[in-house]
Amino acid sequence: MAVDFPKRVIHGGTGKRQLEKTQKTVLDFSASINPYPPRFSWHCDPAFISSYPDDSYIELKGQIGKIFHRKPEEICVGNGSIELIRVFCSVVLGGNKHFFCESPTFGEYALSARLAGASAVDHPLQSDVSFICNPNNPTGILLDKKNLVQKLSEMKSHDGMLFCDEAFIGLSDPKESMAGISDPNLFVLQSLTKSFSVPGIRFGFGFGSPDLIEKIEITRPPWSVNAYAEAFAMVALLHMDELMAARELIRTEREWLNAEITALGLQPYPSAVNYILVECNRPVSPLCDGLAEDSVLIRNCTSFGLPTCIRIAVRTHEENILLIEALTKCMR
């Protein structure tokens, strides 16, 4: 019997795989993480790894609640934001439900919704859940809070839910975050991975109504946030204000990259975050392959439905110079 089972979503951040394959150090512009993360010391007590974590994560949720002014019963945690996307869809979209995703956007929403048994529709008002990535991946577009509140109101008109993924909001503009809004028709997702440049520590957290959070916490696999991730998160949450300096440095580097990319005859799209979508007006697979041979990785956006576009992370100035040099070489 043939089964229409979805395929895995293609992601960036393949630097480790490339290193293992070639034994060469790579510059990974395919992973959009903070090039200027806050620096602080942290420690995981060895005693913590000799016993199971507290699966209710009371202390961790209390820390998150203080920072975001939410009650612990409105907070869920998970092994990265993708685990919470999966669990949310399992809870909310099980059965004959419908979802809407803007296009292009992060592919895990549609995959997780389909795995839960839901079907895609063409308009948010036809959906049980409308997924918004803000700022959007891969476009870098940031919607303001007023716009998002209007989208929430539209979903509430037919008792649908707005799912707002704010994985990159800390590197864009936290004032536009929906995390402070308590509403039974809203779920907000955040992550420490991008802002603190720790993709190896899988930690995500979300905000929703107590009823929804309880269901998510029941469905989430037990102890999915390990002791190392919890120890890091407890300290990192105290340094959220330090991301302001990173945002300014990223803005300066993004403007420099935009000018250099434009000078190469390519078209960078406006971005409010630490990555840039670039129109190349040609199939980009040869360009991506050529850069990879020089140990520079960029994101081929064919998997987003944009076969003539690349996505480039904003890194430090010295690294950005190396990227422009490699791009110039490959485009000759």
C-alpha cells in the first residue's frame, strides 16, 4: 500500500557534516546564529547528570516567567524549538484539521502539521492554525506587533489559533514580540539557539494558555531538556539585555554586506535580522557547490521554492570579508 509520507525538511547549519566529510575547517554562512553572543561563564554541576532532570522544570519555568512576565503554567519547554513545533501540532492539529503557512517560510511547520494529519489551505481564515515566522525565515521580514495582533483577531473570529515563531526576535526587535500577550488563541515560540549561538544545546520554550501548555507538557517526551541545556538556559536568560549590543553590530554588518552584494550584481532583499535573502537571477546550485569547494557554506534556497536565491548569514566583519572574496571568485 502506497503511503504519502512527507520527506524530511532541508536545513542549513551543515558545517559539522562538511568538516567530517572534508577534514577542512569551514565558514558556515548557512546557519543563522549570532556572531556576537553575550559572553558569560556557566557551569553544570556534575551532580545534575547523575539523576533525572525535574520533568516539570519548575525552576527553569520560573526563570523564564520572570524575564517574560508570564506565569509558569503558561510556559512549556523542549529539546529545541522544533520539538515544540512537533508537539504543538500533535496536540492541536490531530484529526481532520487544516493549517496555513505563508510562503516562503520555515518548512518544519508544514511537515509537523502533516505528520499530525492536518491538511494545508490557501488562506488563514480557512485554517485551524495559522503559522507565522517573525522575523520570517528565509526572507528576514519582520512584522510589527500591531500587524500580528490584527492577525490574531482574525484567527479568533473563527476560533482558530495563531502560532507565532519568534526564534530570531532577539536578534531583530524584541519590542515586536507577542510573548507578553496572554490569549487562548495564541501560541508563541522562542529559542536560545540563535541569540546565544549555541546550536549544540537544544533548548526552546513557548507561551500559551494553561490548558494548551498542560497538553503540550503531557505529550512532550519526559526529560527532553537535559541537564546541560537547563544549566545553560538558567544563566543565559539573565543576559537577554546584552543582545542589544549584538543587534547593533549585526545591523552595521548587514548594511555593509548589502552594499558589497549589490556591487557584485546580485539583489539582496531588505532584512531586519542576522541573515539576508539574495536573488541571483540564475540557478544557485552551481554557486553553492563552488563556494563549498572553497570551504564556504551558504544556504541554497531551492528547498524554500526559491531556486535562484541564496540565504547568507551575517557573521563578523572579518568573516564577511572572506565571504565576499569567495563570492567574487565564484562569479568570475
